[in-house]
Amino acid sequence: MSAPRILVLGSINLDLVVRGDRLPVPGETVSGGTFFQASGGKGANQAVAASRLSQRPVSLIAAIGGDPFGEQLRSELAKENLCLDHLFQFKKEATGVALILVDEEGENCISVAPGANGQLHPGQLDQVDDEVWQAADIFLCSLEIPLETVSRGLKKARSSGLRTILNPAPAHSELAGHPLMQNIDLLTPNSHEAELLTGIAVVDLESAGRAGRCLQQLGPRQVIITRGAEGAVVIEDEIHSIGAIPVDAVDTTAAGDCFNGVLAVSLADREDLCTATRKATIAASICVTRAGAQPSLPTREEVKRQS
């Protein structure tokens, strides 16, 4: 296998999903749903999304537990042409699990037990050879693992000359003042995460632009705020609105992860930020029309047909 050009740092979970007519309110039981399980976790989802679009290997730096779930997920990821040389196993820990409820409109709520994801500490990143960092082009990470590990990864990637992308999900309120913001080239929050980090409610292009400028002042050179069915707003020297393809959403669980994985591939292919964002938006639009996290992620051919 040739050297990976994209390094993804993040979580691996087994998703346990119930689809029902609607999401329950606190204290309520909603019966009549259907159940299925699928491979998930933000890191794994982003790596698989990237691998299905990339023509060169993608490496996933992540952790599994010593239970059958861990071996099941390792086996599934191995089928995706991912480099798993840095998939760490903590045999005394459980593999991460996400409990996901999805309603008939495709909206969801998620509760995560991180398990082995919480044991992925900065020291593991030091076990990734310098040659691996130096051979890559893009470093993509998210926040379902310890913040200090994300910070170390961004610092190592920046010092090795990689373009760094942080998808700040699930968002931490303390992120805005964290030193790691200085090592981010591109920040990709959704509207809710952008509001949490800036205090600005993102409801239209103008407010997205203001939130993006605020985020740039914290360190990142470029910002993309994703807005679901409204598309995305790219904030660099200028502000650009990228529309989404209208679709009937079935499950939005992995839409953001799909977006970020495809974005990383497009940027590694030297596409400009708006072109890369448009392609990532197309991929996310395909993703939400299918159920499950990784099962919903499109292939290169599917995205090309819609482009």
C-alpha cells in the first residue's frame, strides 16, 4: 500500500439505531420503531467517506476495545481500503457505542458511550512514524476523542506541513479559547456549533458570514459553516454561499462526516475551497437519502454522476 495522503484522527463506534415516527421527549417512550446496527463514529465515518472518494489510501488513527464489537468494526473498516496500521486496541475497554434515534423526517438524536475512544491519548500519536506525517497532504480530525489528543495531532500535522481540518463536533464550549485553534487551517462547524463557539445565531448568509469572521479571529484561516438543506457558507478572504441539492432526507446521521471526508479528498486533489465544498455538499445530499452512517456514504462514481 502506498503512503496515505489523508490522515484521519477520531472515533470509532458501533451505531445502534432505532427509526420511529418521531423522537421522544424526555420521559416518554415511543414504540413501533425498527432497529438496525451499523459501523459509525465520526473518525471512522470521515475516513470511510474519504476512502470511497480517494484514489490513494487513507489512514485512520483511532481506538477499539477488546470486545467483539471492536473486532467486528476492524473487519468492516478493512474492507474500505483504509490503512489501519494505527488502529489501537485497548483490551480492557469496551468499544465505543452510539445509541441513535431517527424520526420519519430524518432528524436524529444521539447518545454516545465513548469506551476505547476516551483512551486514545497523545502518546499514541507519537507511535505514528514521522514518515507517515510527512508523506500526507491533509490531516482531518473531530472531537469524539480527548481534546488533548486532537491538539497534539493538529500540532504534529502543522509542523509536518499538512493542511489541517478540524470538524468541531461534538462542539466543546471551551474550544474557542483553546491553543489548538492556532494550528487549524480550516474549521468546519455546522450552524449550531458555530453559534456555540461565537454566540452568533446562524440563520442566514449574513449571520453565517459574521460568525465565520469571528471564528477566523480565533486562529483558523478558513471556515466553512454547513447549514444542512441550506447548503454551506465558505468564509475565506471573501464569503461564498454554496447551495445544496434538494432531496428527501431519510437519515442525517453521517451527513457532516460525509461532507468532511469528501472535502478532505477534494482539497488533497488541489481543488479550490469552493469547488471542494460544492462536491462535499453533493456527497452529503446523497448520504442523507439512505439509512445508517457508513452504509449511506457515497462512492466516487455516485458523486461524479451528480456533479
